[in-house]
Amino acid sequence: MHHKPGKSMGKPDALSHRSDHGTGADNNSDVVLLSLKLFAVRALEGLQLTGPEQDILRDIRQGTKQPKEEPVARAAQELQKSSTCSLRSAEWLEHNGLLYYCSCIYVPDTSDLCRRIVSLCYDTKVAGHPGCFKTLELVSRSYWWPNMSQYVGMYVSHCHLKSVQSLPLGTLSS
């Protein structure tokens, strides 16, 4: 018995194929293997926030409850109240006392809240001072506020560890 590669075998003849088998065209039309309800995202259902993030969310709720002082929250409420459905009104949602913009929690214009959020993503031991772009990515996973990228860039550029890490390595002198 000798092996012959497939390309040297030639064309199949009538004896090598059964006549009662179809060609395979449209075999899977209108077939649903798994329904869409099986793909519901349930990763965060049992999640409870504790510590500094819970305090931040409480302060955000308090800040957005006062729409007279917060112009962005007031504008979002006006968009939701308007009778016309626009693309802008679809971007805003209010749920559990939090205002969401494009699925991210809107942070009111309070420098203390922004500082605490960026600090949570940049200064903790787990974060490890990841740099400007990674910090912005970590913050923007859950939060949004106007000029967020500028704020994160300024925060990271004024980090005192950045200047310590950039010092040249050398021998220790006593």
C-alpha cells in the first residue's frame, strides 16, 4: 500500500459518492442552535460595591440630584422630557439615581469627585501608576465627565512618583 497525495488522485467518480446525499447547499437555513436569551450578561448581578467606590457613587447621586446647580444634568433631563426622540436623548439614561452618558456614569463638575475617581484608578497599589492612556482607559470604563482626558493627563503629569522614576540609575553613594 502506497500513499498518494490528494491532488494526484484525480476527480471523484460515480462509485466514490452516494447518489442519495445532497450537495450541502442551504443545509443550515432557518436553524437556531442557541436562543438569544442564553446570552444575557449576568456578570455584575451579584456585585456589591464597597469602600471608596461606594462613597464616590453616593456623592455622584447627591451631585446629580441638584440639577439647578449642575447644567449637564439639567440639559439631560430636558432632553428626556422633550417629545421628539433625537440621537442626543438616546445617549442619556437615568437609573438608580445615577445619570448615564453612553453607558458610563456621569460625574458632576466637582474637582474632588474627579480627583477621587482618577486616584482610585491611578494611585492604588493594584493600579501601580499605569500612565496617562491606561489610566484614561480605566476611568472611562465606568465614568464620564466633560474634558475627562485633559483632567487625567494633568493628574498623571503632576504625579510626584513620575519624577522619581525618571531619575537615572547609578551607584549608591553614602
